[in-house]
Amino acid sequence: MVGGAALLSLGGPALTVSAVAIFAATLTLVIAQPKGLSIGWSSAAGAVIALALGVVDLGNVATVWGIVWNATLTFVAVIVISLVLDRIGFFEWAALHMLHAARGSILRAFVYLLVLGGLVAALFANDGAALILTPIVYEQMRALGFERRQALPFVMAAGFIADTTSLPLVVSNLVNIVSANFFHIGFVTYAATMTPVDLVSFAASGGVLYLFYRRSLPTSYTPNVLPAPATAIRDIRLFRAGWGVLGVLLAGYLLSEPLHFPVSVPASLAAAAFLGLALRSEALSSAKVLREAPWKIVVFSIGMYLVVYGLFNAGLTVYLSAALRGAGHAGLVPAALVGGFGAAGLSAVMNNMPTVLIGALSIHGAHIGGLTHTTLIYANVVGADLGPKFTPIGSLATLLWLHVLETKGIKISWAQYFRQGVVLTVPVLALTLLALAGWVAVIH
């Protein structure tokens, strides 16, 4: 640790170079995952090196744990709930209901599936929406006899809407939980601010998706070739009990702010209830669901955020704080646009997970109060939620989503993804940020 102490005492260029080098190397390993290297191992290695060199210290470990523990446990619990529901056919049942309700109208089917994607993203996180709904939607499109070109708009829309509508609740995105926890924003307060903004994002997303893919959509379909929704249910007892558990979960979320307990409490209790009920189910294995839970995200969150904290210790967030302060002094709209597009740009090139903490630390360091401070907080979330749609490396969920598509025979190159991502995301992001600035001015 002598070398670490010397490095911290020197500060300046030595600390900056080390912090940037560790961050760049860790992020490269996390995104590339050479030979299947777990993101948990990569981020843990980066954190250990940062500690050894003195870029961060043990006090920073406690600080980072205080930021990420609630977010990480909530995320794992929500994904466990999603996995149980997926195994019993809940999401397939919902998708079949939507397609039958559209009665052969392609436009209605497109809109209904977007609504389903938005609801799943809101309640079960964007990762669950993208990774669970995408294969279900694809299989239903193939069952309807759609060619690959005709099925692609529905598949792409499922992945796109999962992120662009992951704004309304704290639990809708891991990014949201981290930011709400950092700035001590309660569930109800967050929802009151972001739900109307999310509706704007949903409408904008639906509009740009339809305009972009309308020529590839078939004219109609015959819903009678699809099975009845009830046939998708693999455990009717657990399916019925699940509605009660989800109702209690939502009540727990709403009570978390007035009763001052973290959202990870109701989420964890609901996940435990689902797993307990599943012990008697032949449709799934509770042990397998637990094994498939994203435990590596726990290690990844702590390790990656420690590496990011090294950038803060090196003073690199000072420059971002200055930019945000300048935009804030110009008004709410400039603050929203600069903060949101800035977070989106950083997410696109270095992943949204480190971006949201960098943004939060920069906002904290900008020392701006009032409505501007509130606008910057939520703009950072909007940018980190939507920014991953610019590039495949914007989020881990996007990389996994592309892998899921490839297993279904749909190969999307990075160049193709980037072209579509920019065209689709820029207008949605701009409209959403403008709506945010206007709504914050109204309710605060």
C-alpha cells in the first residue's frame, strides 16, 4: 500500500492517469467479455487494482456500498420475479391477449405490443422486458406466418420500447434506482415526476418506430391461427397467486416513501413469496431460478462504481460539473438538454451503468439548487435510460438482447444498429427532455 499512499499524495497527473487507465481497462473487459469472462470478475479486478494503487480507499468502499446496495438488491429481486412469471407463461399469456385483442389489425397489434412492452418495463425493469418479451414476440410473429422482414419491426420495437419506457418508476431500471438512492428520492415523488414524462417518451417512441418500420409491416394477419391465451399458462395455481403477490408488491412500493423503508424490502419479500409458492410447482424449479438470477450484477455494481469513484477522486467530474452549472444558469430547458444528451452520449460510448454515477457525482459537485438541480437529476436518468439505444455497448441488456436475437437467426450488425439507433433515439430523447423541463416547472 506504500505505492498507493504515494500516488494519493502526489495527486495530479499520476492519480488522473491511473484512474483513467483502470476505468478504460475495466470497461473494455466488461463490454468485450473475452472468453466469456464475467462482468463481475472484470469489475472486481478493476476495483482491487484501484484500491491497491490508492485511486480509491476503504472509505470509498463504504460510500459506494451505501449507493448501490438498495439498487442492486431491488434489481435482483425484480428479475427473479420476472423469471418466475416467465416460466409460468405470464408474459406469453399477455402477448397472446394483445394479439387476439387487435383482431387482425397490424396497427392495433403494433400499438398493443408497445403498450405491453412499456408496462413490463415499468413493473419488471427494462432488462426483463427486452430479454423476456423479445423471444415471445418473435415466436408469435413466426406463428402468424410473418417473414423475417415483417417480424423484424415487432422485434426491434420490443427492444427499443423496453428502454425508452423504463422511466416511470424507481424499479423500472437499475439506473433509476441508483439515482433515486443517491439523491434520496422516494418512490411516490419519483413516480409523480417521471410517469408523465414516460408517457411522452412512449408516444414519441411509438411514433418514430411506426414511421421507420411502416413499409416493412404486413397489411393484416389472422389471429385465429394463434392459440388461446389460456394455453400459455403452465401453472394456474401460481398464476392466480401471482396477481395477489404483485398487488402486495405495488402496495409496498407506494408505502416505501411515507413509511421510510427501501424499495428493496417489498421487492425482496415478493421474490421470496414467488419462490416459496414455486416450490410446489412442476412448471419451474426455484433453485434454477435462483441460479439464473443476475448475482454477477451485485459484484459488478460494487466493483464498477468503485472504479468510477476513482475518476471522482482524480477530479475528472469537475469538468462535467462546470458544464452542468453553465447549462443550469441558462434555464431549465438548456439544463435538461445538456444534462440529458450529455448522459446519453456518455452511455453510448462507455455504458449507462458507470454513466449514471458519474452524472450524479457531477450534479452533486455543480452546487446548483432549486428546480435546476431537480431537472438535472432527472435529465441524467432520462439520458442514461435512452442513451443505450445509440450503440450496442450502451447497456449490458442491449448486448444480451442482440445475443438473444442471434440465437433466433436475426443478425443485426453494429453498423445497422447504430444507424437505426441514432435515427430513432434522437427525436425521442429531445421530446422527452423538453417534456421533463416543462413538467418539472409545473409540479415543483
